[in-house]
Amino acid sequence: MLASYRADYGERSRFRWWHRLRAGVALIGVVILMGAGLTVLVGLFFVGITIGLETLV
């Protein structure tokens, strides 16, 4: 059975402001999470290198 709502297309198909707001917030969230993840990985790498050098010397 088909839903009573049909998608708009053509001239009537527009993104609403809350769609753009939600997409912008999601994009900012993804960028922040990936930046934090990269920071953690780089920090762990340098801590590991430091510990490795200290054990060698």
C-alpha cells in the first residue's frame, strides 16, 4: 500500500532550513570527531616513539 505522502519534485523540491541546519551541525560534528581522533593517534604515536627511544638509550 502506498503512503499518503508523495515526494515533491521539480520546482517544489527544496531543502528546508532545518535540513541545512542539521546537515551543517552534522558536518561540524564529524570534523570535530575526526580531528580529535587524529590528535589522539598522533599523540599516541609520539608517546610510543618517546618510550621506544628511552628504552634504547
